[in-house]
Amino acid sequence: MPCFRPHAPLLPSPAQPSAGGARTAGFTLLELVVVLVLLGALAVIAVPRLAESGFRSAAFAEQIAAAFRYAQRLAVASGCEVQVEVSAATHSYRITRRADGSDTSCGSSGAFTLDVPSPVGGNFTATATGGVLVTQGLVLRFDAQGLPTPNGGTVVVGGRSIVIEAETGHVR
């Protein structure tokens, strides 16, 4: 006569207490602490690097916007044309005046190669650092009335757009 044997259950049974009464499944407190420490270290290293890139892009975009505003005000104050060149090839910007001009004379036909001095020293030029990219450049001149030629435009720095209005030269 065949002997009847029950089959083993298909699902594992819950952990059984061992002889000491402790459960044998799950994580120990030490394992959880180690995982939390590793996650914390990763966050301390990775999060600032992710945030730093956005900060650098925003700072360089604001620096370029300030350069456009300064060039417009300088053109109005001096009565001379001032040019702002933002290059996507070199990820930089530069403010210039006509080469045949000077601090007391505008010049009339020279190329825009004379660098405009910065109020804080040096020239009004800068190149992006830290992986910041200028993806859309622009060359724009402001006349003695502060109006842009040709018809305003847009510069894109790290995904941020700087728009120079055609009618007023307003920078936003």
C-alpha cells in the first residue's frame, strides 16, 4: 500500500526563530548603517557637482546679460557705437569699440577691435569655464541712442536664453 506524504509548500515559510529566539531573515542594524553611510557619502560628492554646473551656467548667462546692458549704457553715454560679440565657437564674449576711435573720439569706419575696459579693471571679455556652453552666439552693436543693430537677437548659454529686444535694446 502506498504511503501518503504531503508535498512541500510552494512558498517559503516565514523565518523560524532559531534556538536563541532571534529571527534569521532580514538586515542587521550594522548593515543598514553601512548602507546609509555610503548613500550619504555619495550624496555629499554627487549633488554639489550636479548643482554646480547649473550655477555656473546661470552665472555666465547673467555675466553676458550684464555685458549687453553695460555696452548699451556705454553707447548712450559716449555717443559712440559699441559692439558685443558672443561666440558659440569659443564660448566667450567681448565688448569692443571701433579701432580708429579713442576715449575721446568715436571713430567712424574702423573695425570693432578696440577692447572696452571693464570698470573693475582689465577688458570686458570672458570665456566660459567648467563645462558651460554657449550654444547660440550673437554679434550686436548699440548706437548712440542705445538701439541694437541688427534688430536685437538671442543668446543661449547653458540652456538659458538672453533676449535683446529689437525695438528698445532691453535685455531680458
